[in-house]
Amino acid sequence: MLLNIFKNTVLLFVLAFISCASKTKEKISDSTEIIEHVQLTEQIPNEAILVGANQTEAYLPLLKGKRVGIVANQTSVIFKEGDYTHLVDSLVSLKVDLKKVFAPEHGFRGTADAGEVVKDGIDTKTGLPIVSLYGKNKKPTAAQLQDIDLIIFDIQDVGARFYTYISSLHYVMEACAEAKIPVLIFDRPNPNGHYIDGPILEKEHTSFVGMHPIPVVHGMTIGEYAKMINGEKWLKNGIRCDITVIAMKNYSHDAKYDLPIKPSPNLPNAKSINLYPSLCFFEGTNVSAGRGTDKQFQVFGSPFLNTEIFPFTYQFMPEPNEGAKHPKHQDRICHGMDLSNSAYLSEINLSYLINAYKATGDKKSFFNNFFTKLAGTQKLQKQIESGLSAEEIKKTWVSGLAEYDAMRQTYLLYK
């Protein structure tokens, strides 16, 4: 749903709620500046949320006279009434000295498969060089930053630890800290920001799908997460990046936000994004999470599930499509569940994973090596294999989540 902040009815809502709010402009630390944001006592209509990219008056002065690089993809837009303009196109039209675009997983236009190498290139619309952060290097090199004075980071995240945009954020911050280049972060809503859940990543299982000791669902925006990376000294050698966050206005973590642009090829709608933290575990098993269908991350199934053990009545057959050139179980009938009309989740649902494991005849072939990277621990696989219930498994997460949430509170910009 596109933002429509200019309509009179929405303006009335905004004025009413802002009257109950207090504006703050704060210096968090020597290396983090937060540009003015509004803390609300009540949730306001979703249409009134003003993302960082829309606040040109806050950031254009910071770009004046600077050679600028930008980390962006198809979600990096400025919303207008009933429409939107890509941020790169807007900055070029405003005569900002934009030097190059850094592209994360899925590429600048967001069409590459998960895990597919993204190549360097040229943006056909603007002629700008595109530098891949999901090819030869995931961290910008010193040479790639040589002609840059400032980096903008504007990527829509979905709030799951294994969604790699926050890993790209880490590497961009690290490279810029080493090169003494400031990073300007345009904040956007977290559609799964209303809860935290899952096991905490253990250091020995660090990978690009899990770089820090946080739960699967971390409950933070990109701007808040950048603050945590700095504050917890997670960059190499404990260095800190000079970051400025253009915070959103009128946003609350409790706000239900439907992304107007799909953040990656296999998260096409709000339902898939809401189910993603629960169903992505299947990427580490022999069960399909719907890649190669039109219900990606809204269904699950495999040819190996015994429908007599569990009533998996839904069937689908994965076939190549955008974002899934070679889907798991291609051209084979999969038995499973259709969750596209299921209830909205405010926690990870482990029952899908547990029931699929129980219904798989050859238990040794169910999990693969990727599962531990996604879970961030070996414990979850062992708990499922030992027959623990979802409730019993979740009890083992409680203390870790409480400790994480206490740390998280320090970095929140929105309540």
C-alpha cells in the first residue's frame, strides 16, 4: 500500500497525533547522530508513516559538495501521492554527485535468485556503475570506496536474522569505518518489528546468514540495528562507523506495515513476509518452502511427507520462475500445507517444522548442513530430533531473549 501523506484526511490524523508527541533530536554517541524523529504515545494510520528517504530537507544539506555512493535496490524509493520515485533517480535529478550504486543480494533491481552471484554492471537508466556486494566481495573494497566521501544505505529489511541485507549493512559499516567515510542510513519500517523470537546465534555458527548474537526475529529497524552494531562493537577490531540515521516519523514497532514493493523475489506479499521467519528453516531441510510456485513462503511440502502420519492435504509442483531458476523438487508433486490464509503471526511457529520432520520417513535425510547456519545453533535440530514439543523448545529460548531484549532497548528509536 503506497503512502498517501498529502491527503487532507491523513494530515488531520497526523496533526492530531503529533499534538500528543514530543519531537527529539539527540546525539547518541560520538559516532551516531539521530536526525529528528517523533515518538508517539498512540499508533497512527500506516499511510502517515514518513520513511527516511522522504525527508529530503533533512539529508540534502548533508550531501552538498560530497561525492556520494549508495547501497540500494528496488525498495529504495521516495513515496509520492499514489506513486513513488526511485531514490537513485531522484538524487540524480537533484544534481547530487552520485558516483556509484552498491547492490546487495538479489541485485539492484531485485531479480536475482537467493544465493545467486550478482555481477557488477551499469544501470541502464542513469549510466551509474553498479558494484556488487554479493559477488567477488561482500564487503566494499578500499578501491571501490576511493572516490567516495559519503555512503547512503537505504534498503528495506524484513526483520529476520538470516535475511542478508543486515549482513551487507555490517560490511558496509566496517569498510566505511576503516576508510573514515560516514554512512547515512535512511530508515524504513520493520514488517516483523512487533516481536522478537528464536534462538540466539552462537559465535561458532557465524555466517553471512547470521553475523551477530541476536535471535532469528530481532525486532529492530535498519537504523536501530546499525546503532546496535556500533554500540556492541561488532565491527572488526571494535571500530565504530560514523553513522547518521534519518529516522522515520509517525512509526511504532506495533504498526502493521504492508510493504508496497516486494523486498526480494520470493517475498511477494505481506503474508509471505509474516511467515518467513517460521518457514525459512525449511531452506535447511529437504522440504520446499514454495520457491518455484506463486505462493513462496506461504506453503511448504515435499515428495517425502507421509500423509498418513500427518494430514498434509495440499499439493504443489515447483517449476522455474523469477527468483527460483532451479527450485527444490522441481517438477515433482509435493505434499504439504497451504498457509496463505493462516492467522497473522506474532511469534515463530515451530509446529510446521516439527510436523514435517515427524512425517518424513527417512529422518537422516531431513536436515542439511544449512539448517544450523539458519538456526544459529545445533541445539534446535537436536531438540527436534529428540522429540521435544514446540513449547518445550521455546522455553529454552526465554533467558536468551530476555537478555537480548534488555540490550535491544538501548538502541530503539521507536517504541
